[in-house]
Amino acid sequence: MSVIYLVLPLALLIVGAAVYAFVWSARSGQMDDLDTPAVRMLHDDDPTAGPRPPR
Amino acid sequence: MATDTLRFAAPASAAAVDVACAHCGLPVPAGLVEDGAERQFCCSGCHTAYGILHAHGLDRYYDLPERRDAPVQASGRRYEEFDHPAFAELYVRTAPDGLARTELYLEGVHCASCVWLVERVPLLLPGVARAELDVRRSLAVVDWDRAALPLSRVAQLLDQLGYPPHPYRGVTRDAMRRREDRAMLVRIGVAGAIAINVMLAALALYSGELGGMEGEFARFFRWTSLGLTAPALLWPGRVFFTGAWAALRTRALHMDLPIAIALAAGFARGAINTVRDSGPVYFDGLAVLVFALLVGRFLQQRGQRAAADSAELLHALTPMTARVVEGGAARELPAQALLPGMVLDVRAGESFAADGTVLEGASSVNAALLTGESRPARVAAGARVYAGTLNVEAPLRVRVDEAGETSRLSRILRQVEESAQRRAPIVLTANRLAGIFVAMVLVAAALTWWLKAHVAPDRAVDDAIALLIVTCPCALALATPLAITVAVGRAARRGLLVKGGDALEALARPGTLVLDKTGTVTEGRTALVDWVGPDWVRPLVLSLEAGSSHPLADGFRRAWPDLPVLPVVDAHHVAGGGLEGIVDGRHVRVGSPRFVREGGATVEDAVAAALASMDPALTPVHVAVDGRVVAGAALGDKVRDDARAALDALRARGWRTVMLSGDAPEVVASVGRALAFAPADAIGAATPEGKLAFVEARLREGRADRRRGHVVMVGDGVNDAAAIAAATVGIGVHGGAEACLATADVYLARPGLGALVELETGARRTLRVIRRNIAFSIAYNLVGAGLAMAGLLTPLVAAILMPASSLTVVLGSWLGHTFARERPAAP
């Protein structure tokens, strides 16, 4: 059971990474518009398209 | 007008079949069907849009599942002011890669496939690097190379596709709001992550209490919980402490106060117990408390955001510059610099920058901005024109009468802004209770502690803290915003777009309902209402009217889509009178009674009597064949089929109904009779300013009556916008002017007044769900507080009960029956 001393801090590190990723995505504006990407996803890409325009 | 300006359909031997427009899918009127053409279109707007898509190989648009089902109504403006330096200063920024960036508000974005169009088509123009659409807010961000392409070209393209663009002025306020929203989101996310992990540790501890756990591991878990909860209080939870501090300083009772006390006391107690290694700790309850409260606050904030964007949009509707003629030369001046007496040169496709009188030229003006009517009105020398309206056909010279702040549009907009700000926020019941609740909880906690301190000092603090935790107002805080959020979401699926929860609360109780006439209670189009005459005359009339672009012709075409169109010879249109030509070998004259009479037609008494009996409120059209008047039609704006039933249903629920229209009083009175309005409640000849005054007067009268004093205004034009902003709840109707929809609290995306009845029903049910939630919260709090005071509640159990109560409220809101869950059946 003393493995808990290793496992729990490890789990917390992973949580920390996840929280960091979330905070980064929120602060860089990726969560601003949650409706349009859902709609955009339904559109097919052009079959013969060249490089896509920068987003 | 010359004959060649009219298009006449090729003769068809059989009745025209039901043909659908290749772009928007709506039926094509028989007179516009072109035999032999591969694709048919219902209007030139759709034809143009199809041409653009086809030319660029974007036909895949027509395979998209959800397409806009309205014809393309391009405004036809040239948007030259978008290239003006003054525009650039206000609305254009520099994007990171050196390109220019601007945000445009697009009209007509109401469907998912609009994203596809708006994000793809502008990229086809050389120089446009990026076009992104936020479908919920109708805002498009465009990055483009100014050296390669003027912005006006992009704007024209968007217009041709059916999305007239406007500059978006709310950029700075938006940036602030975005920062707030992001900060809130971060807080919720962090609080949630911490709460989940603390609960895991707590789970281990609870199992340990049941099955036994070695002391060192229990200690480890307690210290871990402490270490996780501390940042939860310091980072996401800090808002409660700052709020409580502010409440103390201003001596106002705010919900943050007991929360902050509970958090601080609970944490202190838990920390002490962790160090002493004995006694209960309830960090999980604290962490969950922080998370649940932040979520509730977030929902509340989103629900109550006022539509301040509306005023920004309206300001973008007037052009920024104007061409002033002085001594033969024309120069450009900003619109604010215009003075009365100046002479403006307004070309076709431009908007008027000020109110004025036409000096030279004859053209037609689209006053949809002010009246909501898309039918252009003819103007010639001496006619008055208004700022913001569009000059459609030919260049005009206009003398400025009122400019800038004194123009009619500016005055209406100012009234809209003032009304929007003056509106007192409707205090939700939960907030009203909050102050009382806070006081009671604090008193109860203090009482518990003081009483217990003498009897059992060790229990005193625990019981007081248990009380503070269990009576957490999170159930109250969540109950109302949750129910409203769910109801608003469901209403949106039904085509009833509600902007704020307070609109639902006002709609739930009957008050005064003020309706516009044209386009709201009536269909807003010219339709054939009455026909007197033999059937054989109909094809003759239809053939003559088939190619005319006059709105009355539209009424005939829509009334008789299946009748055959016969060959017509020598047809011509007499301005202000009617049409004349040879149809199927007979000489036919169709037009106003005076026009037909002047042609020398004779009338039999029987026929004359029949014609005279038609409703005088409608537009009469007489038909003479071979010199004899044989038939007549009455055309007008038809009342909607479901209007009477809807109004009666609302009246039965206690609403007082009033119709307020800018149309002629006789017409309004006639419609009022048909819809069972009391004669005093069908008011005609109302100007936009008059409508606003009426609504304000009703509001003043109703202020004494809290339950029934509110005013709901339903309209569709900018001439309704000020009244809509002033009313307690403003409702914009399907097909209305964009400016009006922006100021309304509710937008009915479905045509017909049945949507209004459904809205009112849903609002009442939502209020019922809210009351149920609040009642449950109160009951739960009373029971919980009682148990805590009696010493039957440990803080541990309190911390379990509290999220359980929140969950119950959430479930209650979710399962509550407010609006129907399915999408409405296609008409």
C-alpha cells in the first residue's frame, strides 16, 4: 500500500498537466466560440484541394 | 414604360407545374418560369447567387443537409464607404501577418450552411486570406491584403450571396467581455479538476473509516486534500472572498458573505484537524462548493447578458461619407460634417447620408430600414428622403434638411438606446430572496454556535459549520438560471430564439400585448383577397400581369399559379395606372378603376354594384375586356391564417391586445374588426415615435400594477425598433428588418402567430419549474438547517447532502416540461 506515496503524486502531476492544457486553451481563445466548429465539422473538404488557406 | 422592359413568359400550352428555385428551394411563380432553361430561379437574387457558386465550382453547397430556405435579398449597395480612410480608422486593424483585419456583422445568417458559404466564397477573391464566421453572433472576421483588393469588393460579394455586411463597432467591449469569459472558464475548470481529485481522496478516507485504514495513509490523504483545497480557495474561490469583503464594506447583504464564511471557517477547522490528526475534515465539500457555485454564477451571467450589441449595429446603418456638390464640383465629406442646405449627389446603389428633399432626378428608394417594406417607393423632385434608406435606380440630387444627430434615423436610434438603458433589470425571485436568506443563515449559524458553546463546546463549531455548508444557497443560485438555460435551449430548437431569461419571466404573466400590423399580424405581402367576375377573365389578367414586376402582379401570380398563360401582344404599362394589351386576340385593360374608366370602358349596373361592394380598405383593380368592364379584384395584405386563433388564445389567458400600425387608419380598422380588436385598440397612422410614446405611456400606467403592468411589443420593422426596446419584452418576427431583430429580446424564427402562443405557454411552464425548484430549495434548506442545529448533522454529511441537493435541482430543471423537445414540423 505504500505504493500510494508514488502513485498519488504521479496522478496529481498528470492532473496538473491537464489543467495547464485547459488553462492554455481557454486563454488562447479556443473556447470562445463553441458553436461554429461543431457546424464546420460537418462540411466535407474539397476533394482536389491544394494547401488550405491559413486559419 | 417601354414594352421591352417587361419580360413575358413564353406561351405554355399546359398549366405550369410546381417548379422549385434551384438556389433556395421555394416555388417559382408561373410567370417567371423560363421554358427550356435548365434551372429555374424565383428571383434575380437567387439567380445571381447560383451564378457565383456555379462559376467557382462550389455546387457542393446544394448537397449540404441544412440550407437556407429564404430567397436571396441582396441590398444592391456598392459599399464604397468601406474603402474610405475614416472607415479604416474605426473598423480595420492590422492582423499579425501584415494583412488588414475587420469584423463585419452579416445579416441573414440563420443557418448552418451559411458558415460553409461565408467561409469559402470570399477566399475566391484574390487577396482574401481568411474569412471566419461566428454563427451564433453573425460576425465574420475577414483578413485581406489591402493592396490587392478593396474591402468593398468583399462586401459586395457577401451581399450578393444574401448576407449584407455592416461594420461591427463593439470590438473593444467585446475584447473585455471575452477576457471576462475566459477568466471565468479557467476558474471553473480549475475548481472542477481540484474538486474531483479531492473527492477521490475523500472516497479513500470514507472507505478507510468503514474498513479500517492505517494511520499513516489516512494522514497522507488528509494532507493531500488540504494541499489541493488550499489553491482551490486561493485561485478560483478568491472571487467569493473579494465579493464578501466588498459586501461588508458597502454594508450590503450579498450571497458571497455566508459562502466566504463557510469556506474560511471550514478550511480553518479542517486544517486544524489535519494538523492535530483527529476530528473530521471536509475539504471535499468545500472544493465541490466552490465548483458548483462558480458554475451557477457562470450560467446566471450568460443568461442575463443584455443585448447591448443592438445599439452598435444600428449605428452602422448610416453611411459614413457623402458627396457634396458645390459650384459644379463634387467632394467627399464625412457624414457628420453635413449641414442643412448642402446639395448631395447620391448615385444608384448608395444610401442617403442625411434627411433631405430631392432637387433633381427620379428614382426609387428602398426604405426597408425605416418601414420594413422592401417595396421601393418612387421619388421625384420635391419628395422627402431619409438617412439610411437606399437609392435604388438612378442618381439623385438631394438638398440636406436634417443631418447627423437630427436626422430621423438618429433620433429613432437614440430613443432605442435610451430605452434599452432605462429598462430596470427584472430582479429574479431568487435574488430577492438572497438578501433575506443570507441574513437568516448567518443569524442561525451564530445562534447555533452560541447555544452549543455552553452545552458541548466541541460540537458547537462543527454544528455551526455544518449549518453554513448545508444551507449553502447553491441550490437557490442554480435553480433559476438552470431552468431558464434549459428552457431557452429547447425554445431555440423550436425556432423561438430568446436572448435573456428575464424575457421568459415577463412573458409568463399576462399584461398588455402590442402588435404591429404589416408583416406581423398580416403576411406583409400583397395578395389577392377578393375577386368579382367570371372565371374566363382570369387567364387574361394573369397573362397580362405575368411578366410585370409590379407588386400587385405578384399577388395575381401567387393566387393563380396553375392557370395557363396566353400569348400577349402589344402590351405596355402606364405609370400609375395599369397594364394594357392584346391577349388571345382580345383587348384587355387591367388597372386602377380610374385608368380603366379613362380607357373608355363601359360598365353595366350589376357589375358596378358588385365592384362597389368590395372592401374599401383594399386596393381595387378593375378589368376591362374589349371595352367592357367585366371583373374586379381587391388586393391587399392578407391577415395571417392563424392570427385570429392565436389572439383569441392569448386573450383567454388574460392578455390585453392592441394593434399599432403605420398604415392608413381605415385599413387598420378593417383588419382590427377581422381580428376582434376593440375599436380603440386598433390604432393606425402611427409613426415610429408615436409607437414609442404609446408603449411608454402604457408602461407608466402599468407601473402601479406589478403583476400585469408589463408591455410586450411584437414587430418587424425599424419603425418598431424604439418601441420594442422600450417594452418590457420586445419580440421580433420572422422576416423582419435586421435592425429590429437586433433590439428584440426574442426572435420568432417561425412565421405565424402560433409561435407567439407557444412562447407564452413555454414561458409560463418555465416559471412553474423555477418555482418548483425554489420551493424544493427552501424546503431542503429548512430541513438541513434544522438537522444541523439539532446536532444530527456532521459537516461530513452536510457536505454530501449539499451537492445532492444541487443535483436534484439540476435534474428537476432538466426533466421539467417547458418547451417541446422536438423540432417543429416543416410547414
